[in-house]
Amino acid sequence: MYSKEVENMCTINKGAKHGPAPIPEEGKWVEAKEIKDISGLTHGVGWCAPQQGACKLTLNIKNGIIEEALVETLGCSGMTHSAAMASEILVGKTLLEALNTDLVCDAINTAMRELFLQIVYGRSQSAFSEGGLLVGAGLEDLGKGHRSQVGTCYSTKVKGPRYLELSEGYITEIGLDENDEIIGYKYVNLGKMMENIKKKMDPIEAIEKASGKYGRFDEAKKVIDPREE
């Protein structure tokens, strides 16, 4: 249906007929015109309206279909349960379906939106990897222990910083020098510890086998428990 004004107009041919700009996808340049033209592995980070929690979403997309999903959440207990539902909802959907599906939590929905923008503009982790990344590559982000890399540090003006959990694992002790400055720490890799326990290893031995030191911990003049002291 056209308005009378449009019907009365004469026809002028359109000269510009260039298509969409090509984007890098899995080692090739693609002029994406449909959802099935989109492939790649990438990440998106989202937050909820009160900004009390955050989500990192990783999707591996092949020909517009989500083949693999990794949902990592932080700072909100409700969001962790929403992530469990989202992990079931996402796989098997097209990228557009997922964008228009309620993923239960604002932060996860926002992560999906940000990821969508990354991948349709060709800013994927696998943009220049021929053939892309295998389904299962998202799991590699978690490392051998299959646990998210989490950093948790707390500090006050009057008492200073406390390292609680870093990429190596759960911090059990902090080493201080003669000026009471942090020079190292001792940690337990909880992923490795649980693997040891599942192999029927004694729990104390499992902790010792999964423990390590970072920095100049052995030179510490004073060692403290960051959760108790």
C-alpha cells in the first residue's frame, strides 16, 4: 500500500547498490545478510539494572546456530540459578532467537545483547582462525579445574587490602614484609583439590597437592590469614 503522494511520483533509479561491509569470520571475509551467515566464538559482559551482579557469556556460533554456551556470573545469588536455566535455553537457538528470548536475568540478557553486537560486527575471538574454534573451546576458558577465574580482593582505609581469591585459587595466607606490605601469598586451587578428592585421595593430602605459593611468600616476615586477621 502506497500513499497517493508516492503513487504520483515519477521513478528514479537508485545508483548506489553496494552491499554490507564484509566482516572477518573464522578466517574468511563474509558479507552477512542473514543470521545463518554468522559464525564465531566470542564473549559478552552484562549487568542488571541495579548493577549488583554481572555476567560473562561465551557463545560458539556456527552458521547462525548456538552450538556451545558458557555462562559465568558474579555478585548475585539469584543470577547463578538464572545461569543454570540460561545454559539450557541458549544452545540450539539461532543468534536472533537468543537475542529475543528472556534469559531469566537482566545481566544475562544484557550480556547476550553485547555479545550480539560483537559478533555481527566481526569482533569475535575466532575472527581470523580458519574454520573457527571447535565446539568445546569455550570450556578451555575455565582451565584444567573447570572453574571460572575469579578475583576477590577486599580493602579498607584503616586496615588495608586482603587478597581472598585470585586466578591461582583460594588464598589461605598472605605474606608480609617488614613494612607490613604484601609480598606473596599461599593458595589452594579448588578445582585441582576436588579432582584429587574425587580420586579418593585423603582430603588433607588433596589440599596439600593442590596448594602453591606466589611471589616472595617464603621471605615473609609475617604471615596472616586474610579472612581472620
